[in-house]
Amino acid sequence: MKVLITGGAGFIGSNLARRLVADNATVTVLDNLSPQIHGDDPYQSPLFQSLDASVRFIEGSVTDREAMERAMEGQDAIVHLAAETGTGQSMYEVSRYIEVNVGGCGLMLDLLVKAKHKTVKKVVVASSRAIYGEGKYRSPALGIMYPDSREEKDLQAAQFDYLCPYSGEALECLPTDEDSKIHPSSVYGITKHDQEQMVMTVCRAIGIGASALRYQNVYGPGQSLSNPYTGILSIFSTRIKNGNAISIFEDGLESRDFVYIDDVVDATQAALVQPKANDRVFGIGSGQRTAVITVAKKLRALYGSEVPINVTGAFRLGDIRHNYADLTRARELLGFEPKVAFAQGIERFAAWVNSQQVQPDHYEESIVEMKSRGLYQASRVAA
């Protein structure tokens, strides 16, 4: 199989490329080597350096027609991972996120529709749990609910959990399945939903198999340690390694589904080759949720650090409270079963971080950026 991975020098893409090469696929990677991910000397970045020598690499953007035409020529399948990522950043870099995420995906589909690449038989697009906004909940009085974004006045009053509008009781968080309500709370989430809808609609119309994978929070060795818009394990680790306090939003009990990179690669590879995956979307996660404060405390212990953990009560507009994946469909159609529990995965991640050079900590800069745009606010009630 000849496979193009857009964004293939990134965290997920480089791991997938190595797996496909090991399985004797011929892999082409198109990547713009963004400094936010790869640093100022991208060809020396660990992610780029991890690509197998047999990988054909094209430096370019998914918004560049010539680069995309060259990369897509003769491919059997495309895994479209290239995207600007970060829910917070997307709220003030709106044009860039739309240009790359929506425009780049649109260009790929435009080239497919115009029949310049008749060899392509399968497209897998990276979607995101961000398309759901808040997840799925149960009210003791009203049953299944899909709450809208939390009100700013409630967040300012440190009311972070959702309450039943009828009884006032806390809602129970349930795993989010693929039929759950779609209501993204960030520009990033909107663009990922656009990507998913475009790919599933256009590919079906022209007879190309397509799958969309709604990844939860992916983590593991190789994740960028210098990008302040990446996952919280990397952000917290870089803070700790620089001797800086960890600042946690809200009350620290907000939770996420952390899924290990090897499991994500398993799911992506299965979607690429499994005929049952055609024309389907899948939630890909661990199926478990972990509180953010638990992550901070575990990382601090693994690094043998005593940096303060400050639960600030501050919040970012567009953030969600909880979300974790229902894996029923992925198990049935992909044969997907996460193999790495979070307790094991975080230890592997920390061991890898300990082997790396300490990276500059740009977290405070990202907070200043959000504050200047009114997207980061402090609670009026002490956490």
C-alpha cells in the first residue's frame, strides 16, 4: 500500500509512519514543519528525525495546491492529520485555523473530485472529541442531556459542574458515543467537524472509502514539550522540569480521556485497512476519564519534584468540563481495544521526558495572549 500522511512529521503522524513502514507500506509525508511544533530548527526536531529513512518527505502546506498534487500522486490511501491544533488558540487565531483546517481539507477533496488521483481508494481523517463540546450526561430528573457551553456567570462564581435545571442536582457524566449531539464550543472543534463532514460526504459521492476518527486526548513519548498549545501532560512536564509551579484551571476536577499514542496508531491503522470502517465515524480513546489534578500530582511524583500545584479557579472560555469515549463501535468494527492503561502510559511518558533536554517553558506567554483577548478569566470566588 502507498499511503500519504498529511501532517506526517507531527506526533501522531510520525508514529503512524513508523508503524506503516514496519508493515511494508510505502509512505509519503507532507508537512510544513511548523515552528510551534518543531522549533526553530525543524529538520533537527526529534519528531522529524524519528521518520524512517525510507519515508518520502515533502515540505509543504496542505493549502498549497502544487505540494498537495505532488504528494497525492499515485497514492492508494490518505491519512489526513494536518491541522492547526489547540482549542484555546483557535479562539483568537480564527482565520488561520479555518484556512488550514477547512481550506486544506477542501483542497485535498477538490483534487480527488477532479479525478487527478484515481488511485486513491481510502481516506482517513483525524477528527476530534472537540466536536462534541461538552459530553453526554444523565439527569436524575430529565434523563440523557447534552448541555450547552457553561455560562460565564456560573464559571465566575466557581460553579464548574453542570446542574440539572429541574432538580439542581449534579449531572452524571456518561461516555460519549458517535450518535451524541454535535455542538463544538471552540473554533478548533468547528473546523474538525467541518473536516469530518466534508470528507465523509465527498468521498461517499465519488466512491472512495472514508473513516473519521474522533481522537480524545492523545499523549505519549515524542509529544512536543515546547508547544504550549499541546496536551497537558507535556505542558505540566515542561513546567515541572523548569521548576515552575503548575497552575490548574477551575477546581482541578475537570477530566479528560487520555489515550496512549500506540493505541491511537492501532486504531488509525485498523481504520485504514478494515472495510467495515468505510463510511463510519469512530470515537477513539481509553474509555476512561482522569481528573486534571490527578495528572499533575502523578507527574510531580514521577519527576521527584516539589513544585507547587496551584488550583486557581481561573477558566478559559470554550473549555469543557468532562468528555470520554464510548468505544462500543470501535470495538465492534475496528477490533480496537486500548492496551495501555493511563497508569502505565504516564510512567512511560515521564521516563521519556526524563531522557530529553529540558525545553523552554512558553506557557505563561500563552496565558498572557489569552488574557489580552478576554478568553482567560479568574473566578470571583477563591478555588
